[in-house]
Amino acid sequence: MNTLLLAVGMLLAGGIIGYSIRAVIFIIRKNSIEISISERLIHAKEQAQKIIDEAKEEEKQKELELKSTEDRLIKKESLLDARQTELDTKAKIIEEKIINIEHLNKKAEGLVEERVAELERLSSFSQEDAREALIRETEKEYEEDFAIRSSKLQQGMEDSLKDRAKEILMTAIQRLSVPTTNALTTASVAIPNDEIKGKIIGKEGRNIRAFERSSGVELLIDESPGFIVVSCFDPVRRAIATSALENLVKDGRIQPARIEEELETAKNNIHEIMKERGSAAVYECGIFNLDPRVVAILGRLHYRSSYGQNVLQHSIEMAHVAGMLATELGADAYIAKAGALVHDIGKALDHEFEGTHVEIGVKMLRRFGTDERIISAMKSHHDDCPHESLEAVIVQTADMISGSRPGARRDTAEMYLKRLAELENLANAYEGVEKAYVLQAGREIRIFVHPSAISDLESKNLARNIALNIERDLRYPGQIKVTIIRETRVIDYAR
């Protein structure tokens, strides 16, 4: 029992002692924390006071700087006021001087007028009269010198301009190289043997007559061995006939119906070729803004000749020359080249419309929206219209250069072709005429008439009237045979 009490007593004593120790430790820690907090508060106050002191010092410095700036501004303002006062004073002095000068000028002008008036009164000669007299006297004294000097200057200028013009023309001509061959009125088609030759002629000449009638050309069988010569003054007609004949020779089937089919096919092919020729021409000359219809019509000039010179080749040649001339003279090279290229485009349609080829070309180009500057450049190449621009003069000059170069043209060939065309036009003008073709180098004209419109008796009268009109209106060597052909053809199909 005593032991138990002793143990309980010891436990209580240990608990009291532990509690006392913990209490002491807590008190010590509390005091330590309070001291730390106090120290931190003191440090923070010291930092705050330091920041406040620094701010006050910075504010004081700024106040000093502002006061210094204010002093400088006040000083500058004073200087500006003084400068403005000085400028006002000088301006006032200048205004006074200007007034004095104007007064002196008026006084001087008055004195001059008085002096001139007094001189005119004493000499009885006005100022204008004196000037005129002095000029006349000077001119009279130096008239011969003036005339000699003026003549020398004019002559020197003309010589210089002529030399310059020759130099430009020679440069343009030398830079262009073109063929000098002339367009012919015949073409040859090779035939492999006499059998094909016989087929072309046909039974009793039926095939050759059908071919000549449908194509409007003349076939010369025995002119050259191994060849058939296609003769016609119209180059388009001749090209169509040549192409059709070549296809017939290759195929071997030659009869009237087949001949008409091949001629129609050749006609379509030639039209495609003309489009290609037109496109190639504008591409070669660098003209890319023309209407496609204008380009297609331009290609028809490939089958047109002027005095033996191919018109399309002539136009391309002109475009190159015009471009070089325009570059040398400072003109618009594009307008000059385009005007030269289309200058003869009316010749492609002159058999379809009335008027000169220039008038037809101008109407056609305007219809398809061509640049008016190009039209102005092309319409004066034959002096039909006044020259409205430097490019128009260049186009005319290029035309003369291209047409007058050696070997370019044959006047006799052109006159011959013109006579053949007039002969055909005269026959086609009669009512009831279907087609008219000139053959035998202009010694014969074959006229096909509508059988329903003209009877056999009327055919005889028509032949006589045409012969009389040829004698009256045309000039020609020898005689011309007039042949009227009236044929009735009936076609049906068995199905």
C-alpha cells in the first residue's frame, strides 16, 4: 500500500515538474517572439523613415530643377520680346524706305516722260516712229548680210535634214531582208501516169469541163509532160483548184460529183489556211490587240497580189519598216506597225463591197472596234485623207519603200490581172448570170447562166450584148471569145 502511494506521489510530482518546465519554456519563447517582433517593427520604421527622407530629398531636387527651368524660360521670353521689338522697328524702317523708293520711281518716270515728250516736241518725231526708223535703217544696212546668213542657215538645215532622212531610210532598208519573187498566175500539179491524165479529162472531156466550170480555172493538160497547169488570175480560186486537183490525183476517183466535193473541201481548207496566215502575220509583227475577225480577213491577203507582189507579205514587210522608222523618229512604233499591217486590208473585200480599198478598210476596222489611232495611220497611205499624225506619214513612207524596191512589183502583170477582173465583172453584171470565168489568158470568157431565167434564144442575145459591151468599154489585144453555157441538171437519189 505504501508502495502504491509512493508511486502515485512520484507521478504527481513528475507531472507538476513537467508542467512547470513547459510553462517556463513557453514564457521564454513568448518573450523571444515579442522581442523579435519589436525588432522588426523598429527596422520597418527605420526603413519607412529612410524612404520618406529620400522622397523629400528627391522632391527638393525637382523643385530646384523646376525653378531653374522657370528662370531660363523667363529669360528666353525676355529675349524674344526684345527680338520682336527689334524686328518691328526694322519692318517699320523698311516700309518707310519702300514708300520713299516708290515716290522716287514715280518722280523718275515723270522726268523720263517729260524728257521724251520734250525730245518728241523738238524733233517732231514720236518714239514709235523713231523705233521704226531705226529698225528700217538697220535692216537696210544689213539686209544683204541677213539674206546671206538666212540662206546659209536654211540650206544647211535642209542638207542636214536630207542627210538625216537618208540615213534613217537606209538604216530601215538595210535591216530588212525579204524575197523579191513575184506572184504567178499559174500552178502545176504532178500526175503519175497517163491513166490519171485520162481520168482527169474524162469521157469526151466531161470531167475536165466539170472541173473548170465548178472551179473557174483553166487546166492546161499538154503544156508540160507529167504536169497539169492550173491557170487563173484569181489566186484564191487557183489555190482551191490546185488543192482539189492534188487530192483527186491521189484518190484516183475522178467524176463530176467527186470533183464538186473535193472543191468544196479545198475551199474550206483554204479558209483555214487564210486564218492561220493572218495569225502568223500579227504574231510576226507583234500586233496582239486586233479583233480575231480582222486577223482572219487579213489572212485573205495571202492570196492577193498587187503588181505581182503578194499583198500580205508586202504588209508584213511594211510593218517591219514602219516600226524601225518610228523608233528612229521617236513616234509610236506599235501604232505605226499596226497601221502598216492593215493598210491594204480593204483589198481582201473590195470584190464584195463598193468603194476604194482604203474606204472599205476604214469601215471594216471601225466596225470591229480597232483603235482609231491605227485607222488614222493607215487611211492616208494613198493620200486619200490628210495625214493626221506622224505615224500616218511613216506608213506611207514604208509603203513606198516596200513597193519601190528592186524586183518587188511588175506593172504589166497588174494591168493584165486588172483587165481580166474587169472582163469578169462586166459579164457578172447581167441579170441571170450565175458565174463568169476568164480563160485562155483573157482570150475567152465562159458564162454560166440560170436555165430557168434565160432561154436558149435569150442566151444568143446575151452573148451578143456582152460582146458589144466588151468592144465598147474595154481595151484588149486581139479578140475575145464569149461562150454562154446553159445547162439543166436533174439529181435524185435511190434509197
